[in-house]
Amino acid sequence: MKRTVPVNVGRKLMFFFLCLYSIGIFAQNIDVTGHVTDENNEPLIGVTVKVLGESEKGTVTDFDGKFILPNIPSDAKIEVSYVGMQKQVIDVNNRKVIDIVLKEDSEILEEVVVVGYGIQKKASVTAAISSVDTKSLKQSSSANLSAALAGRLPGLTAMQTSGQPGNDVVNLYLRGAGTLNDASPLILIDGVPRSNISKIDPNEIESVSILKDASATAVFGVRGANGVIMITTRRGQPGKSELNITVDHSIQKFLAQADRIHSWEFARLRNQAFLNDNPGASDDQLPFTQYMIDKYISGEDPVFYPDRDVFHDYFTDWAPQTRVNANFNGGGDRFSYFLNAGYIGQGGNFNTEPKSFLGYDPSYKMDRYNFRGNIDYSIASNLKAALNIATYLEKMNTPQTIDLFGGSVAGMVQNMIAYTWATPPTDPGPTTVEGYGVPGNEIVAQSGQDRNTYGEINRRGYREEMTNNLNSSLSLDWGLDFITKGLSAKGMIAFDSHASTVLQGVRSLDTYAFQVARSADETSGYNAIRTNQDPAIRLSKEMRTRYYMNIQTSLNYARSFGSHNVTGMFLYQRDNWDQYGADLPYNVVGIVGRATYNYDNRYLAEFNYGYNGSEQFAPNNRFGSFPAFSFGWVVSNEKFLLDNNVLTNLKLRASRGLTGNDKLGSQRFLYQSFINMGAGVFPTLGRGQSVIQGRMGNESLQWEMAKKTNLGVDVEILQSLGLTVDLFKEDRNKILIGRNTIPQLQGVPLGNIPRVNIGEVDNKGFEAELTYRKVVNKDFNFLIKGNYAYNKNRVVYADEVQYGEDYAYRNRVTGFSIGQQFGYKIDYSNGNGYINTQEELDNLPEYQVGGTPRLGDFKYVDVNKDGVINDRDMVPIGYPTIPRVTYALSGSLNYKKVDFSFLLTGVGQTHRYTNGWGVNEFALVGFYTGWHKQAWTAERYANGEEILYPALGMSSGVSHQPNDFFIMNRSFLRLKTVEIGYTVPKKILNPLRVENVRVYMNGNNLLTFKKMPINTVDPEQSDALVYPLTRMFNFGLNITF
């Protein structure tokens, strides 16, 4: 019998099965939580956790490394990824709690090195390259990045020549100087030639690399001979966004400062100098009478018989500096970003009057704002774009520079320093005092001048310079694996612009002279010598602009075939730029090639090639080829050392190649002759005109050529002690020089004779870097690093005219190092090198230098034995001006939450002729410092007292010539930086949702051990009349969100 299900029962059954089905569906979706850590069980923040196939379902781990994925299928697969770690794909398998341990990705974490137009794995590098990261650079409080590089990179000499806010110049040399022309290295920022290294914010930097040998620099062709400094800026990292804020404040003080001399000491020393030149002079003939000296000592009349502290009239002891930086970085799978904003405000040490009194601000200060955005975007899986935009805005304020200083800030600073030294402590001033028949607080002219440095700083006006700089680049990287695996193409265009505006306000001022009574019968007072003729301040404004454009396009190839690894690159580049006042833009074009081969990470070979052209040369000589070869052998990867736990790395390197230098000075188109028309002698001939021959051209001109050879070894022991040593030799020829051996009798002025490529210089030396790092336990680790570099150059040929055979040394340049000093050799055979007795004075050879010798002057050696002291007796003294030796020792220590670091830097085998302002006793009306108080006198010699300086004089004489007293050893060792910091424990920060907090304090240029006997000039600076370097103390706070 057929049975049927009633309709209502069927409906109930249908509803029942639907419910079961729906329950089954929802039962398959679960909430998954978990915890992601590294192999040390440390939580990882910002790890990407997503459901495969459902891109909208994903998250990132929090501060504790935890994550939650709500409502996902129980049989789903989740992908876990983090920068520097191996990606994992995990089956959920109905688990609600999944703890994940990520392992380091050795391929990603393998250290890479920035090379010309690319990067390479450090293990495969065969060139001489050194690098430093941003952590080390940020330990310096210097406003100039170049100064922060000192001591960090073996082979790089960084000599800061000025501490001037906004213009703190640093001279950079790689492996010393190898040319008679410009020896400065090529500087690239993110692969583009740029000169604003002094303005870049250290927080923007990922690393700085220096390329030293031909293998590393040949690709730069005519610009690579002096070495290359490559700065790579930071880029965003995929993962959780990170905000980093740093604030610090510094105070700074001059390193060099003249010793305080009291007014009565100055008066006695001035009289002593006068008596040395004028024996037997009476009291009323002396610069200062005894009446005046008694007045200075008593202090009863501080207006006209003061004891001035001149330095503090013009300068303050301490000046402030403030730095603020905020950077933000992060990104996802396709998009990443790094954003940076920085500010630095640097005060100067000029002691200026307030704006409320003057109506304008003459203070010396600098404010700079830095902004950067580096953005990376994956348009497709094989097409990536990168955009870099950076700019800085800088405002530098100083006293005016139009009147007296020709618009030059350096000239103004030079004048300020010199005239501070030239103002005696006996001078009334710097302003008038009421009650003497003149208005109070007006400028008093200093001795020997009709003006006053205090007035020039304050009362003459102000200068504001606003500078803005834009660096921009856009690049595309296209993977061409669809053509052949490992092939890619890249294109980049960069555009930079620079503009500056200078606004100056200038005025004149009332100036008064003073008369100081020399006896009780005379009266002291003031009289007017200049009155202000300006009804209002005079304003002037000037503007300058320039640009730089760089275009690069390249094909790149990288592929492995079993144990065989090959890479290749072919690149085309064009540079076009403008300079201030240039009639035409500059152009450089070139192609670059590179091929590398690596067999089983044991045998390495590399070929680099640059082919460049410059319009600075005649059409037939515009292009040149610069090949270089290098080879490497990783001995530690051989079977007989592969399992050795002691010698963990041993690599031998060798390179040889050619590079060029086109830095030929400011003159352009030297291959062309200049012929001008001028007024004729006879109006009826040639239409009253004549032909004037100017500079004669030379169509055979070329760039300098450098043949470079480098041998290197990298050693690592127990994975903790590392040693890198490089030996190098360079032969530089075709150096462009002017002719010296052509006589003027030929009729053409020597300045118009064509310049020629005939100079030759050899340079050789070595570098060594030793590193020891040790992780004692999880709470304690330390690092010690030392480096030492030596180079010695020799001028082989400079077209030098030889002196006669009666000269002790017939050459002054050829055969010696660049910058070798020559002078007179002091005869120390009598014990102290001075003319101590009348008998010695009577038996001297004839002096034809510096005038008539006196008692207390230096006694010179008659080197050529002709009975005469003159330039024929000059000999090489000391070492060159550019240091032959540089060395450094740095270290860092971390114990729990405390960190400590230091850097010692030094230079050696370098001398400089140091005489003139701030050194000798002349200035305008005399200058005296500590060592002048121990100058030679008959009494001091007779008493056996220490003598530090020859007999004082009123003007330059026999002793003040270049000699081995004034050619001073400028070697020094400096405690460059010391820093101590404390990181707040995470358990305190986690409730605040703060990732990291660190407080720190550091000091820069804290101690200097030197051999120069004076305190007025720092040994690092190349001139006495520049803004002094500063010692800095800094306190800071760093917060990461």
C-alpha cells in the first residue's frame, strides 16, 4: 500500500533539514586568536595575518604580538608574513588558538652593500667599500652630516674648518689627495649627484657608503677618481605603522679661545716689545707709561683705564641648539612610505644687542626645516614605482656684510675674529659713558682703527639669507621575467632646484675716538670722528637660482644556474645642470656596464665599465673609457675550511682599473681661445679698433686619469672578531696644470698660456678596520671597533722651474707630497734655538731674511754652507697640510636598559704654517696670549726660566718667517662623541600604548689632545680667522608609537 507524507509533516521535515544545514554552515566559521613571536620568544608587532582567498579578512599583531581573526572558515589557510622573516602558510584545522613562531629569512637578512647604481650582497663584493648606518651618525649633535662622518669610515678624512651656523664647512678626502686640482669626492644621494650633504637630516639616512677603488668607482667615469660617497635614505617597511619622535637640546661653546690677558699685563708686554726694538727708550717714549700701568692696576678709573675682557664683549660663552624630528613609516603588501619632518635651530656665540633696542635682529643664528617623503608602490606584481621628494628651508641671520665686507659672510666673520684679538684690554669701550661731554652708549673706535668690532656686529644692520632646496626623483622598476628569468628594466628621472634670497639692512653709526691721559698733567676724553648720515636703514635684496636634472635608464640581469650566479647591468645616464652666473648649462652623458660572476660563493669576478663625455672638452676628446676588473676568493667556503668554527670568514680581493676626474676649476671651455676687440692706437686704422688676444685654448685637453690598484683581505674569527685590510696604489696622470717653465719673454702673458695635461701624482697607502662584537648574555653585549688609514702622495711632475744648484733643495713641489711646507731650520745646537748672547749675535752668518737679527730671535741653520741665511737654506719641514694618517676607536655597550657609546678620532703626520692673527704679537696695536708672557728676555734666559716664544717685537722680523717653530704639528686626538641612554621598560609603556621611550645625553668634541702650542686656533681648522669649532652638551628624548 502506497503511503504518502502529509504536506504539513513534509514542511516540518524540510524545515528541520534546513536548520541542520544552516547549523552545519555556521559551525564551520570560527574565531581564531593567536600569538606571534620570534625564535627568542619575543613578541612581534605589526605581523600581517590574513586569510588566503579572502583578502578583506586580515589583521596585524598588536603590541604583545597577539591577533584575532573573527568568523573565518574552520578549514581556512592563513598566511603570516613579516619583514625579515620567513613567510608561513598555516592550516587552521578547526583550531581556535594558534601560536606561531617566525624564523629569520637568511636571504632577506643577508647584509647588502650599496654600490654604484645598485646593491650587492656583502659576501660577493670584491671592491673596497666601507659603510656606516644611521644609528652611529645620530650620536653626533653636529648640524652638518659631514662632520658626523669623521672617524666612522676608514679611508675618509673629514676636517671641519668652520663652526659657523649654516655654513659649517667640512673638507672631505678619500684616501688623501691624489691630484693638484680639486680632490673632493663625488657625492650621491639616492643615486643622484648632489652637493647638499651638509643640509640633510641624519634621521633621513639609512646608510652612508664610501667607494674607494677602481672596481667601485669606474662606473662613474670622469667623476670617480677622487672616490665616491653614497648616501641612501630610508624607505618604508611593510607592517604596522611606526611614528618616531625625537627632541633634543644642546649648548655649545668655542673650542679655541685666546687666554685672558689683563690690561696691565698687556701694557707691560707691549712695552717689552718696544724696548726689544728700541733699546734704551725712555718712559715717555713707551707705548704705556708707568702712570698708565698704575692706573690699570688700581682700577680707580674703569672708563679710561679699564681691564676689559674683550672676548666676552663680543662673544658669549654658550649658545643654544634645538633639534626636533618626527618620522612616520609603514605600509602594506603593495604600498610603503617613509615620511620625515625635522627642525634644527642653531644659535651663534656673537654677543648682540636685542631687537627691542636696535629695531632689527643682528644675531648670528640658523633655523632649518627638513621634509622628506619616500613612497614605494607596486603597480603590478612585476612593476614597482618609487617617488622621493625632499626639501629643506633654511634661514640664516647675521650682521650685515655689504659695507666693509663685500657681501661675504666669511669675510665678516674673519674681520670679527681678527679685530676681537686686535682690541687691547686697555681700550676704553666698547661704548661711551655719559658725563664726558658726549652721549652715552655710543660706539668707541678701537686702537688703530676708526671703527669698532662691537659696532660692526650690532649697530650696522642685519642680513637674512633664505635658502630652499628641492630634491626629487621618480623611478620605475619593471620585472621582465616573461622575457627571461632575472631580467628587469629601471628608469629614473631626478630634478633638483635651489634658490636663495638675501635681504640686507644697512645703516651707519656715530663713532667716537678716545684719548687716554699718559700722565697726571693730561686729561682723558672722547671726540667725535663719524656721525650717522642715514635717515633710515638702507635695504637691498638679491636672488639666485639653479637646477640639476639627472636621467637614468638601465637593463639589469640577475640569475643563478646551480652554483653559477651571474649579474649584469647596462645603464645610460645624462646630467644637465645650471650654476649661478653661468652663461650656458652644463652637460655630461655616459653609459655604464657591469658584469659579475660568482661560483658557489667561492670564486668571484667583476667587470665594470664607464664611458663618459663632457662638453668641457673639444669634440674629439669629449669621451673616454674607464674599465676596471676585480676578483675575489672566499677561502672560508672551500671544503678544507667549510666546517671550521674558528676561521668563519676569509676572503681575498684584488682590483685594478681606470677612473677619471673632470674637476678642472671654475673656468669653462678651456679648449677654446678667446679673442676680443679693443680700442686701437690709431683711430684711422682698423676703424679705431685692435685685436686683443686673451686666453689661448688647447683642443687636446682631457680629464685626469687615475690608474688604481687595490689588494684586500676580509677575515672573521669565531663570528665575533673581524678584520679588513686594504692596500692601494694610485698613479694619477694627465693632471691639468698651468705652465711654469715657459718664460715671459715669448710675449704672451703667462695667464693666457694654454693649460695642459702634464701633471703627475702618485698616491699609496693602506687601511685597516678591526671589529670585535660579543653577546655575553641576553642582558649584556658590547662592540669595539677601530680603524687606521695611511696614505702618502708624491708629486711626480708639475712643470716646476728648478732653483739653482746653490739651493739646499732645488724643488719645492716635485718629489714632495702635495702641501709640503718649506721653511728655515732652527739651530738648536746651543740648547734652545735662540740668539742668547752678544757673542752669538756677532758670529751669525749674514741674514738676508726678515731684517736685522736681535737678541732673542731664532738662530737658523746655514744649510748650504754659503755664510748667508736666505731662501736658499729653506728645507722641507714636517708633513703636508692634508693628514697622512687618520684613525678612530669607537665602542658601544648595552646592559639591560642602559646603553653607552663613544668615538675617539685623530689625525697624524700633518703640519700647517700658523702665523699672523691670533698667533704672533702684532695685530693692529699688539696681541698677546699665554705663550707671549713667556717670550725670550735676557732676564728669563739668565734665570734659566722656560722660554716659549722668541723676543717680542713691534713688527715682523727674523723670527716670524716660516720655520720649524711656526710650521706647527696639527696632529690631534679628540673625544668626538660620548653618549649614554636609558630605555624605559615595556611593562611601563604597554598600558600607554607606547612602543619605546629612550632618554639620552651626549657630548661632542669634549676633549682634545693636541701638539699645537697655542689655544687660539683649533688644530682641525685650516685658518685662524674662521668661526671656531664648538664643544657641545646635548640632552634628548626619543619616543616611538
